[in-house]
Amino acid sequence: MRELMDRAGRVAARLTARRETVAVAESSAGGLVAAALLAVPGASAYFLGGAVVYTGAARRALLGLDEAGMAGLRSASEPYAERVAVLVRERHGAVWGLCETGAAGPGGNRYGDAAGHTCL
């Protein structure tokens, strides 16, 4: 956990110095990325918001990404992470969008990805 907080501190310092903002969409991390960024004092200077997008229903409700928008994509993949990062950035008006998606475990996901698989 200490390593995560150290990284979040470095990211926060860089965003603050550049006067840049970030929005986050997470899946298998369950909000841990946002929590780490928000734990750094002064987070309101750079953190605009985010969501835990763990299901298709959440993806539709929070990102407006429906089945047509998912054509050719599967979650827990780099192309999906890129698409969602763009959406969360646009929806929040942030400079940066970050998406984390993967397989939390203990047994992997329905796509055959092993537990611990992640894409950013």
C-alpha cells in the first residue's frame, strides 16, 4: 500500500504542477486508484471524478457505452481501456482520462484472463 501511495503522491504533484486534471474509470481495482489519488492532500486541484464500472449496466449508466459502442471490443482489453479512458475524460472535461480494467480473481474472468490481469 505504501508503494501505491508514493506513486499517487508523485502523480498528484505532477498534475498539480502542470495544472492538469484527471478522471478515472475502474473495474477490477474497485475504486482503489481513485482512493489513492484522493488520499493525497489537495486532490481537488486535479481530481475531477470517476466511477467503478464493474458491469455492463454500470458501463451503460455511467459512461453511456451501450452494446453498439462495444462492437468489436471486450472488457479487460487494451482497446476497451483506451475507449473508456477517452469517454471518462470527455464526460468530466479532464485533461487526462484513465481506465483500469481486468480480472480481480480469485479465478479470473469469463474471457479466460487469469486473476491479476489488468489493462490501463
